[in-house]
Amino acid sequence: MAVPLSVVLHELGHLAAYRVLGIPGVVLHFSHVSGAGPDHPGWALATAEGAGPLATLAIVAICAILAATRGTGPATVALGLVAPFRVVVAAAWLSVHTVWGTGNSANFDELNLSRAMGWPAQPVILLELALVALALWWLTRALPPERRRALLASIILGGGLGVAAYWLALGPLLLP
Ligand SMILES: [Zn+2]
């Protein structure tokens, strides 16, 4: 459940931003939104690109706050831990780009946002990774210590299976 929920909320973040900014014709798909032409102001496209990761960070933040204030159950922690799985793309790009200097034409939210704003991509991605790492550490601590390793293992396994099931079967079925 954590995977479809977090991915769809992420994409709805993009979609809502396009709608609010009056960019028409954008269509929701299971893994992305499509249809925004380049003939819109750069700041508007950048805002809409950034709205997805921002929605993801908001989910993580809400889970972290709930975990801190309510002593909430493993399900909230699991959602918070699984939701930001997309940052592996940004982290992989950052590693490749830093070591080999390649990948300037890659296509993912954080890079597109930086490009549209004329920002260097590395600090943007590093900031996001730092926030996510902090939240993951915080959420992990919210798991009961005696069951932490088992719960973490099942959350990681479940998250991986969830991503596979969503990308290969459920997602294309729900939102082609
Ligand atoms: Zn996105």
C-alpha cells in the first residue's frame, strides 16, 4: 500500500501544480505526468517539477511528526520509510555525475527543476538527500528497539516488492 499511495500522491503533487499554474493538457499516469509543453514560463515548469518531490517530502515529514508525537505504529513508519524511494535515482545520478561528470541529459524531477531554474543540480539533490536521510534515521528510531531489525527488513523487502508490483502490474492497470 505504501508504494501506490506515495507514488500517486507524488504525481498528484505535479498535477495539482500544473493545474494551479494554468498549464493545460497534463495527464496523470502511474509513474509520471505528461503533456506539459515547453512553451510555458520556465519558473512555472520548474514549480510543477518540484511539486512532486515536495509532495513526497511532505508525506515523509507527516510520518516523522506522527512517529514523534503519537508513538505511532509500524505502518506509519513504513510509509515514511518507503515513500522517498525515488531519491535513489537522484542519488545514483549524483554519484555518476560527480565521479564521471556525465549524465547531463538525464530526466528526473530534481534535475529538471534545477535545469529550469538555472540552479546547479548537486546542492538541490544533496539537500533533498540530507532531509530524507534525517527523516529515515528519525523514523527508524521510532521502531521498537527489540523488533527494529526484523521490522526494517520486512519494510525494505515489502517496499521492494511493492515497487515491482506497482511498476509491473498494478500501476499500468490503474493509470496507464
Ligand atoms: Zn515526479
